[in-house]
Amino acid sequence: MPTEKNLSVSNRRKFIKQSAVTAAGFFIVPRFVLGGQGYVAPSDKVNIGIIGAGGKGRQNAVDLMKLDDVQLTAIADPGNYWDLANFYYRSIAGRGPVKRLIEEHYQNKTDTFKVAEYLDFRRMLEKESGLDAICCSTPDNTHAYITYMAMKAGKHVYCEKPLTHNIWEARMIKKLTEETGLATQMGNVGHSTDGIRETVEYLRGGVIGEVKETHSWVPATRWLPEVKAMPTHNSRKPDGFDWDLWLGPTPHREFHDWYSPVTWRDFWEFGCGALGDFGCHDMDAATWAFELGYPETVEVFPAGFSNENITPYGEIGYYHFGAKGNLPPIKLTWYSGGVKPPLHEALPSGYQWTGRGTLFVGDKGIIVNEGGNRAPKVFPERVASNLKVPKPIIPRSKGHFRDWVDAIKGGPKSSANFEYGAHLTEITLLGVLSLRMKGQKIHWDAGNMKATGLPEADQYIKESVRSGWEMV
């Protein structure tokens, strides 16, 4: 039998999978296999496939290429070219441009480097046996299916937030993560900042006393504010765009340029509105600090126009979490579309809320995270001036992608792994469920995954999918 020392990097993974040998009724397994499913030796490069090459996919590819022990070897996207100059990505994206971007990067060292290119990510998973992991940056409606199929194929997975489009999918991904032990990371990148860790430590350390109330607000609103009905005619599809594949598990409807790129977030079939976009970011610190379980009730009201197909301009919502251990009940209030909480009396004269932020109200003072920054600011001044900074108790992150790649190589779990990410996603999607139920209060029966007394909510808790796109 060949030894590990004699194996080339290129065929080592194949050897790992084939080198269990029967001897006297036992399996003799090489020591380096014991890292678990999908184990990658610390000395190896991690081969990653990009699924979804739009604006966020392009950004994620750029960030992954900064890691010397990562190699992007394959790309899959049903769209070949997107001009995103008019969106916040300010870039040219799509399968073709991102493929060229990756090849140009690696050809600086290897002239002949080529990226394998696919429209259908399923063909990529079948053909690219050398892939260790995938990075999913598609619209929300395909997150769960892509993640599920990749993990079933033994691949480690990074997936954008929200992790899934409905609550049943979140439970399925959490279960599969626990079963496989694969390295996972959700794309709520603020989770890996020092600021959020400091905020959690301040809250757990009692800097502002007992906290019973938190608020989170974002300026996000609809991309297409004038739209109040679904389109009644088709648009011409971009060249090289496989619309049916882009739809994935979602029931078929004809293409319209309102749906792609980016503006898909305005439609419930594809996105989850502002709450779905930002909830996993801006409710993260509270969920982490207080180890929030499932809310007892959720009630989220749309601000401005919305209907069964189209997301609202804004939202205001109320989550109620019961007492847990020594922690009191907590009320979490959510705002989007420019709605903000009242200014708190502990704030200094003339203070104004930033467009985005988080507020924690304790019986000794308040903590504010301004903007997208998670760093804690303590008020009033008398509390801040006597502040004893808590001892750091949470390991600092080396970077959101770095932590995931280290986990692939046998390091500790990344902190936004899917076990945590699926729970945070479910909390977020319970608010989306209330929105889709026109603001009805959800009394959540977590054990049975039911909105008590609202059987009509079942269609959103577990959505129907097209034949051939079932998660089985």
C-alpha cells in the first residue's frame, strides 16, 4: 500500500476515500482520514466551487482569492453576464466575467490555469470530484436546495443569508449539518467582527444590567417602489441566461426583468424583503448574547404597500422571547424602511440615530451599535465613564472566510456555522411568516413547527416545489 508521504496532493483525496482495508474483520483507516467527512490536510489547498456569480458571488470570489490556501476551480451560474453598475455592487458580474476574473488571478502564477464552467451546479457537483467545498451566492429561493445537494455530495458549504427561504428548509439544513459534521458558514459577515464579540461580552458581563428590550433598524426598502402588481407581459431574456434553471425549485413563471438581477428581493417567491435580507445581520448580536431560543410570539406589520406576491416598503415587528434560565423575557423590536425607535433618555442632547443600528436597553444604561458597526457604545456618560471592560471570553475571528477554511482543515467550527445560522434564519423567517400573513400574530409551536391556530401559514412554513427539486 502506498504511504501518505508518497502520494501527490492531486491524488491524496482519492486515496483517502479508497484506503480503508478489511483486516481480521476490522477496517484499518489511515490516521489522516480521522479528521472526518471531507477532511482536507492542513498542508493542502482547499478547492472551492462558486455557485452564483452575480454581484455577491463576485465579491465572495474576490475575498476567497485573498487566501493563499484556497483555489477556486469551478463556477456555476445560469446567467452569463450582468451589468450591475446601477446597483450597490457597482460591477460587471455573471458566469463569464467572474470566470475571467478568477483565471486572471491564478494565471499570474500558473499560465495554463482554467476554471471549469457550468450553467447547472448539479452537473458541477457530478463532474468536479476534486471539489472540497462550495460557496453559494444565489437568490434566497435556491439557497437551501443548493446547500442540501452539496452537503449530500460531501462538500463543505458557505451560503449567503438567509440560509433558507422557509422554516422547514432551515430545519432540514440544520439536521443535515449535525449528521454530516461538514464545515459550514453562513454569510452574515458581521458575526466575525471584534465589535459583535465585544457587544456580546458587554451584555453577558452585565455592563448595562439586566436587559429586557432590544431594537434593530435598517434603512432597506423595496428596490422597485412603484411596483404594485405582478407584470402582465414577458421581457426578453438576456443572452445566455437559463431562466428555468435560475427559478430552481420555485414554480414556473415567465421571465421579466423586474426579477433579475438584484430586484428579485422585492418578490416573495424569490426573496424575503428587508427583514429577510438584514435580519440575520442585525438580530445576530441579541440572538448570540442571550442565546435566544424560539420566540413565543412574533407580530410584524408591513409599512406601505404589499400583497401576497410583493414585499412591503418597510416593516415594524415585535418578537417576544420567554425567560431562559437566569435571563428574563426579552422583547425584540424590528424596523425597516426608515422607521426607527424613539430616542432613549440615556442619550446625550442632540444625539440622532444613524440610518442603521441596534439598541440594547438595560436597567443601568443602554448599548448602541451605530450603522453596520457592531462595536458597543455605552450610555449614559456616568455609566460609560465608570465602565470596566469585560474580559474577552469569545475567541476572536481570523476572518469570516478564514474561519470557514480553517474549519475545513480540521480547526474549530466557524462561529456562524449552519447549526447557529439555521436557528438565526428561523427567527428571521418567523417575522417574514407574519408579514406574509398580513401582520397576523404568530404563536409559534416550535416542537411541531406550526403557527398555532393558523393552518393557512403551513403553505409558507414549507413551500411547494417543482417536481425534481425536492430535498430528499
